[in-house]
Amino acid sequence: MSEIATVTVAGPHPPLPRPPLLLVDQLAVSFPAGKRWVQVVRGASLAVRRREIVGLVGESGSGKSLTALAVLRLVPPPGRVAGRVLLDGEDLLALPERELRRVRGARIGMVFQEPMAALDPVYTIGFQIAEAVAAHRTLPRRAALAEAARLLDRVRLAGARRLLGDYPHQLSGGQRQRAMLAMALAAGPDLLLADEPTSALDVTLQAQILDLLGELRAELGLAVLLISHDLAVVAASCDRVVVFYAGQVVEEAPAAALFAAPAHPYTRGLLAALPRLGRPVGRGRLPVLAGQPPEPASRPSGCAFHPRCPEAMAVCALREPELGPPASPTAGAGSGAETAMASEQRAVRCWLHVEPGKRPGASEQIAPSTPDSARSTPGNAGATRSEPGAARSTAGAQGAA
């Protein structure tokens, strides 16, 4: 019987995947507390790809906003930042201040959490947006003002030319938010850091702002890091979600997969507390997460969430888990959830997702994780450089236009 030869025809190699636009690697932010330093953000890593909207969620004080400020080196002194923040492969933490000013606004725009505090009360809206335009383009004042009006039109602010002469206190909350967005877009950035852009708005205005972010992504190729405590906002607008707790990333997943089958007990607790139409609620109360997030200076050893976790085990208090892929589907999840949980795009920091044979045993001699209250040096868990000065004082909050 003759053998049939098989010939493999070599075709073109598939293109290598492009690196992410923004890569935050082992970011640590520390502040002095008496005679020691306390890490507020601890070894946080995340990525934002081009044309992607990534949601950063967590309770107040979890380090979300501080992470965004650290990306632009706007952490106020005496705060110190360690790790790497790569924009198209260039480490922003290593740039001289003069070169970093070319990145702020031009490559990365930022919408700050409270527009009334971020906008200068003694200058008109038109002046402030035109100033941001002129900082990155060589335009005469009249042309800069015309561009400011165009930007206000672009963010769908009615009566843009009339509002150029108004002061921040004369605008509504929604108008101020759109003015901040117009200012952030003044130089055509590749990445937008949006810190709680819908927090003070009613649901109608929230939907309009989220629609606008989607349009900007589609038309301008804009990538967005959306910081929010509102899970409904994140579910409606984000491609991927990064969950923060006590200064760390505890879960990361595509948005649809995370909301269908959350892997970390903290994420499950947040989603369980969301009111839903048609869901019966016993005695009229929603589930709540017991306790409060720990203070940065007095975090417990092991997993920071274990004092509040309904599924905590003995190992949770002994050693902090690493961030890695989920090992098994969430209890009670269906086949669709199993597929989502097995996706290589997911990561979770929890001993429940480590095979029992690979967990530290209760009989082992294990040195407990050092709580932050015992630390004396800044950035030692999050620094990626070994040379002195890896934890450097950052520039004050200035020139972010």
C-alpha cells in the first residue's frame, strides 16, 4: 500500500501582537507615616491596548486614582513611586521632567475626579481650554479659542461659543465634565485617563458621557482607562475590568466574563450588592460586605481581604497569594462560566484558585507575610529597579493639560 505524502506549505508568519499602548508593571506608591513609609499602591500591574476601554474598579481608598496620578508622575510630594510605566515602550518614570511635559496632554490626557476643583475658578472655560491647546500647538490666541469652541462642540456641549466666556461656577455639573473632557482632548492624545467621569451626574448624563467615550474611541482610536466605583458604568462601557483592593490588583478579566462569573470573593461580593430588577431580596436588604477595607498602615498579614472574606482559609492569613490564572470555575457556575474562567485573559489573586496540593499547609513552617505596619522602606515590594533612586519623588500636580 503506497504511502500518501503530506506536504506542508509554509505561508507567511502571522504578525506579532503589538505591545500594549500603556503597560504598568509592579507599580508601588508610598507615603511617609511618622518614621516609616507605607505603601498605598502595592505592585500593581495592568495594560491598556489601543482602542480599548479598561475599567479600574474598587472601593474608595483602594488606590485607583493614585495609580492614574502615578502614570503621569502627578503623585504629590512627599509621595514616592517605584516600578515601571511604559507608554509605547518608553518608561515615563525614567523621563526628565522637561520630556515628561511633552507626554502630559499630548500623549496622555486626564479627566480629573472633581471638575469644580480641577478647573481654575478665576479664568473662563474658553481661556482654560485655549491655554491647553496653545501648550501643545503653535496657534495664535484667536485660533486657539476657535479650536476650544470646536472641542466643546465635539463633546456635544450645546451653545459652545456662548459658553467660552463663562466661568466654571456658571456651568452645571454635566457641562463642567464635558469642558474637562474637551481640555483633555486638546492635543489629540492616544490615551485618556478618566477618573470617575460620571460620579456626580444623573443617569441620563452618565449615559451621554459613556456614549461619547465610545464615539471618541471609534473615531479617534482613543484608548481609555476608566476609573469608577460604579459597576453599572463599567459594565456598560468597558472591554476589560481590573479590580483593586487594598492597593493591589485582585482580579482582571474581560468585562463580559467578569460579570458572568466573578472569580475573587471580593468581586463576587461587590456584584452581589448590586440591586437588580426582578431579583428577590430577603427582608428588603441587599447583601453587604462585612467590615471595612484596611488602612494602608495596618494591613493584615497574608491576603488583605481575608478578615472580610466569607470563604477564608487558614492559609489566607499566612501568606499573600500571587496573581495568576483561575484554577477552577466559580462554584455554581454553568458551562459558559467554565469557559470564561479557563480563558487565559483572566487573572485572580486568591488561594481558592490555587490547587490544594500547591497551597502552603497548616503544618508547614511558614513565615507570615509582613504587614505594611512593619515596613520601613518605600516601594520594596513594587520596585523593579535595583539601583538607588528607583523610588523617586514625583512631580507635583502641575501642567497636566
